[in-house]
Amino acid sequence: GIDADCGHAMPTITLIEHNGTSHTIEAEPGVSLMQNAINNAVPGIDADCGGACACGTCHVFVAAEWLPQSGEADAMEEAMLGMRPDRSEVSRLSCQIEVSQDLDGMVVSLPEFQM
Ligand code: FES
């Protein structure tokens, strides 16, 4: 999409709730996927710690083909993800994914519960 303020394209990201409800948002680059989801009132991301990589309640499953573009989980994120029983190989903490134009078209799924 086009950002009306500055004319720059904004990456479009789709978040799919566990019940199948899909939300396609125009995401703000330079801001985390977690914050973008909250700003767009996408349910299913609790983000209890506000993005400090300390709660694990912003867990998402990145569509496998988008995993490389989403970046690498650092040691702290790995530790948080390791505590999640529903962790999979495509798990990321959405507060640790910084939106950029490279993520235009990305699809992520949300877990049934944030725990
Ligand atoms: Fe707490 Fe991401 S918001 S770990």
C-alpha cells in the first residue's frame, strides 16, 4: 500500500488467527511486528512485557517461506521460545521481528493461546 503521509510504500503483512480469521495490515517499517499488530488491533498477541523479549506472549508462527526474511532469533529470544510448549521450528517472538520492506507479503499464524 501507499502511506498517504510520505508516499512511501508500506509493507503488507497478513496475520492469521488460530480460528482462521485473517488480518492483512499495512505495517510501519522500523517498528516491530508485535507493535504493528497491536496498533492495528489484531487480536491474539498479548505482549505482556511490552516488547522486551521477556514474556513470550507475542509468539507467532512464520510461514516457512518467510522464515529467512524474518531474521534470526538471538540467544534471549531462543531462551524465551524454549519455554513454550507449542514452539515449532517456525516460531518467532513478534517483538523481535523488525518490519521492513523485505517483509512485504509476509504471512504469520498466531498460536491458539499466548502462555
Ligand atoms: Fe514480551 Fe515479545 S512482547 S517477549
